[in-house]
Amino acid sequence: MDLQLEGKKALVSGSSQGIGFAAAKVFVREGAAVVVNARTQERVDRAVSKIKASFPGGDISGVAADLGSTGGIHELFGKVAQVDILVNNLGIFEPKEFVEIPDEEWYKFYDINIMSAVRLCRFYYPKMMEKKWGRIVFLSSESAVNIPPEMIHYGMTKTAMLALSRGLAEASKGTEVTVNSVLPGPTATEGALNFLKTLAEEKGISYDEMVKEFFRTGRPNSILNRLIDSEEVANTIAFLCSPLAQATNGAAVRVDGGLIRTPM
């Protein structure tokens, strides 16, 4: 299927690895000009090189900037003045007991996971509205609905993304600007894999056994019953950002492997 993304410019925050990297790669595959982002130049260069190796003729560039800070955000704005597509992918997670999470960590999670997206939208959304065409996707999570007790601060930020995306979508009436959220289930990103490997070592079991235990006890509702591949999520993101998805606006689209049981 041709997603009709040629001539569109996409920015994916936090896209040197994981779902963000996969999304950037799919956008390049579909003919869009893509800007990848990471905190360091080394990470940006590595991501750009990998994508160019797969798509030598692709239009791919990168900006090294810490989007969890106002300084980093403004550095990005100085280099990327306008985009047609914005994917708010940047995010952090860390398992920690609620009573052990100090104030500064709540603020850190909020700054990186939420305020980075707020600041990016505050800059690019009005430009999209002026052109009356644009696409914004927030990378939320099934954790926005199934708040994980071991990561309440993370779940809180993912729920906040649903409110942000719906509110911006409501304000886009009469235009061809759409704002949606994507809710992936457990995905085989570098962070998730390292997390499961660490748990396996702590429990003295193999990685494969740990994955089985994770789905048996931690995510028993999963119908897919395996980790989702990053590209499976990226394909949905790319479709939502295409002209073909004009009728999908203000939606929370689940790519969760059937994990969430409640209708939404």
C-alpha cells in the first residue's frame, strides 16, 4: 500500500532506537523526509547510518538535542523550523516502588515524557493548523490504561498523553490536521529486553523462561502472548500519519496484542 508520504517531512523524537527508530525507518521507506533525534551526536549518527544502509536513497537527517530540557527543545527549533508529521516518541521508564519515588523523579518523568511533547506541539501544531494539514502521534502505552503498580509514575505520564492528544484533536476541527495516540503493548525494544534480562538474572532463570513468566503472571490478558516487534507498532504510526488516515482523529489506537480488555 502506498501511504502517500512522499513530499512530507517527519520529526520523530527519541528515535535512535526502539519504536522511534523503527518509525523513522518506515517513514523513510515510504518516501518521507525524516529527522531523527537523540541526546548525543553519536546516537544520531548511528541511527542515520543504519537507516541509510537500508535505504541509500532515503532523505534522512538528524538533530542531537536533549528534548527533556527547554534548551534542547529550542536548539531543535533552530534547526527544524517546520514539519508535516510529529511523532512524540521520547520517553523513559523505570520500575520502582511508589513510596520510593522522590519528588525529583516525578518531575523528571513529567518533563521528559510529557513536557517534551507539550513544547514540541506548542511550536509545530500552530504551523500545521495554519497550513490546515498535519499529523501528530503520541506514543502512549497500554500502561496508560493498565497502570503498572511497579511504575505508577510512568503510567501517569502515558495517561496524560491521552488527554493531550484528545484535546489537540478537538481543537483541529475544520482542518486536515489529526492528532492521535498509539498504545503499544509490551514491545521488544532495547529497554524492555534489558529489563527482562535483568529480571532473569535476578531470578536465576533463562531469558526465554523469563519472557514466558512475564506473560503468564505480568500480562496474562495478552492474546498475542509474545513481545511485539517495534516495526509492528511503526507500521501503525506511519498509517495514522498518512493522508489515508484522515478520518482517524482524536483516537487512542491499540497495538497491544489484545492485552486491554475494556472497550475504548
